[in-house]
Amino acid sequence: MTSYNLFYLPGDGIGPEVMAEVKRIVSWMNTQGIAKFETDEGLAGGSAYDAHGKAISEEHMAKAQVADAVLFGAVGGPKWDKVPYDVRPEAGLLRLRKDLGLFANLRPAICYPALADASSLKRNVVEGLDILIVRELTGGVYFGEPKTITDLGNGQKRGIDTQVYDTFEIERIARVAFDLAKTRRNKVSSAEKRNVMKTGVLWNEVVTRVHKEEYPQVTLEHVLADNCAMQLVRWPKQYDVIVTDNLFGDVLSDVAAMLTGSLGMLPSASLGAPDAKTKRRKSLYEPVHGSAPDIAGTGAANPIAMIASFGMALRYTLGLGDWADRLDAAISAVLAKGLRTKDIASEAQPANATTTQMGEAILKELQAAA
């Protein structure tokens, strides 16, 4: 039996609550002999700052480095608003992405049939939606230097964030997008702002070249990022795979999340380059939603995005794609039966499930399909 090392970083707020539902599924899969999951747990975000004075300790970074997959909850909250910038809760996640080389962020937006009415858009616009946003994750304005706030005197300050991309960074994320499109509907939409940004000009140039030289069989279109945002709320089903930079990917994926009814429905995968020998990629899986400190401890959090993130780990890292399919089917079945947490409730389907009840119901469906 293949053995896999999972490293849990539940984080802050609702992170530990939604992670508990993944742990329940992992434990059951272990008892069934589906795989052998060896698990460990650490601190990240505000909880790590409280314990160690930094957003993630060196010990837990080392464990993340050797894990087959890191499962990450959510970080942050008002409690840590005043901590120094370099040790803020989000710095732990940024360091994980950078040090693990997690340059490719995959964010699927799938509208389950039972949730079409939970979207803020009309049913015919979102029903059957299945798009994938491929976001470059380790470059761009979030990591570019200089990044400063300078006192200019006379009560004036200047904030600087630098948008930087090199050719190789664009090439590798483009290849990920084209490869994924070949397994889907064979279309890539590349989003940038070439009309006002030099990085957008380079992005367009490099993606065009990679497409022409390596993926001519895939359909490629270029779209300005602001127009892409508008099109996502006008007619999102025109898209299959959207590839974009770090900043625009952050924004566009949150727009796409709401098409599905709630941020609580959107999982994500962050992948590194394949290892030269093992061909495995370092990976981190996390829900797109935040730590939601206002509902932490109330049992109202939706665990589906966290559970679906584990499903992505089964598919992209652990070689258990059939079980990823079964987990997706279990989520769909539970929603079809009318189970709803507060964030995906409607007048027709009011909230009727806690975090634990939703997790238990999904596990029960998974067990029935075993």
C-alpha cells in the first residue's frame, strides 16, 4: 500500500473547524486500506505568531518541505491587525508559497446543480458552470521589489509595490494552463492589462509564443483582465481555463467564487515544478475563503471548500483520482438532498446543517459509494 505524508496547517478562525472534517475523511480512508496516510500538524498564521512570534516556525516550514501535500485552512483576523507587517498571519502563507516554489495556483469554479439558485446571478447564467482559473502565485506585485512606504516630508508618504515578471515565470504557468486545457475543453483565455502595463505586454508575448510553438492544437484567446471580470458576471460559461498573473488571479478567482454561490464552495491547489527524479510536485491545498473570525466557534462554517481541496490533493498529488471523483460525487449528492450551511442557504432551502453535520453527511455518502 502506498504511503503518503499529509501535513495539516489548520490556521486561525474557522480553519480548525473545517480541517476537522477533512481529518474525519482521511481517518476513514486509512481504516479502509485505500491508502496509508501519515499525518502531522503544525501552526500557521495568527496561532503561530501567538506561539512563536512569527507566522510560521522553522520547524513547521521544514515539515511542509518534506510533506507529500500540505493541507492549509485559513489565517488572520482582527486580533493580529497591529502585529508587524513581516510577521502578520498572511506572511506564513506567502512564505509557504515562495519557499515551496508553489508557482501554479488552480482554482476551479463549479456550480453544482443544486446551488444554481444560491448564486447572485440567474440560474441560466451559472447552471453547469465549470471553469478553472490558473493563477501565477510566486511572482508579480505581491513579491516584487522594491516594496516600500517612504516618508516624503510635509505629511506626505509614498507607497510602492513593484510588478515584476520574467519570461520563465510566464512560460511555466502558461504550460500548466495549456496542459490542463487539453484534459478539459481545450481552450485557454489569457488575461492581462497589456494596454497599460509593460508586464502585460510581455505576458501576452510569451503566452502567444508558447502556444504557437508547443500547443497549437489548443484554442487561445487574449482578454484584458478588467473585461474578463465583466465577462465572468455576464456570461462565465464562455470560459474554460483562464490563466493570469498573481494580482489579477486573486481578484478574478474571488469573482468566480461568488458565481458558485459562496466562497465556502471554492477549493484551490498550489503546485510547484515536478521533481527531476520523482516527478512529484510540492503542493499545498486550501479553501479560497478566509478565516471568518465572526463565525468561528459557532458551527456555521461551510467545510465543502476544505473537503474539496483535499479532493484536489487526491487528484493532483496523491494519484487517487478515482477517489477524488467519488468525493466530488458525495458533495453533489449531499447538496442535492438539500443540506445547507448558512452561506449557501436560500428561501427555498434554509440553513439546516452545522459544519460537523455537513462533513458527516459527505462522509456518509462517500462510505456508501465505497
